Amino acid sequence: MELKEIPNIIIILVSVGMLIGVGLLSLSSLEENSSRTSTIVSSETIAIASLTGNTANGIVTSVTFFGNGTHNTTEGNLVFGTTVNWTTAGAITASVGDEDYLISYVYDANTTTTKALHDTNASLLAIPSTWLPLVVVVAMLAIILVLVLRSFGGAGGRK
């Protein structure tokens, strides 16, 4: 290995790193945009404490019912003398007392495809943070070792 070959090796290492990075970004984007199944949950019991509660599922797309024996609503805005708000993450805030309430809602459930993409993405995220730096360090050490050995290589056999 000559000293003039080092830039080519560095370019190859950087290119491999960029390829892995672009691949992981693409896989992450594919995971986020993969199809999910709209799933209806009827009469899930949630506990409202200190005006807040959470549904069992995230990615909530709509709430169709919130209530108990005292408060009931099927309105889209869920206003029935008290205010109820919900987020897509499944957080419920209600200006009601600390009680158990029933809630019916629709959420986007993960499909087999989204689960597989998530598992693959989670597994591959270890590459740029763990393995790639290790490969780069080993390659650089190999380059240094070859250069040092070449500089001493002629001591016994050079004419």
C-alpha cells in the first residue's frame, strides 16, 4: 500500500458510511409511511386523574364517545358542559372529576408490515452507532500498520 492510495481508501469508507446512512433514512421513512389498519375500540375504560388520562393505543384518529353515568357524548368535539380534548398520541384531558370513563375511538393499528419494518429499522440502527466507527478505526489502524511495516521492510532485504 502506497501513501497515494490512502485517499482512495478514505473515499471508499466515507461512501460506505453514506450509503448505510441513506439506506437507514430510507428505511425509516418507509416505516413511517407504511400502511396501518384503522381499528375501532368500543367502550375502553380509562381513568381520569388530575384532568388527564391515556388510551391504551396511540395514533388515535377520532374519538366517537366519551362518558360515564353522569356525562355522555357522541359529539365530534366532545363538548357536553365540560371540555374533553384528545391527541393523536392517545392523551385525554377532561375538565371532569377523577373517575373512570368509557371511551370509544378509532386508531391506526400496526400491521405485520409496519411491525417488520420497525423491527428491521431498530436492529439496523446499531450499525452507524456501533459497528461503522469500529470498522473505520480498524481500517485506519491497518493503513498505519502497513505504512509502518513498509518503512521498515527494506532493512533486511533492500538492495
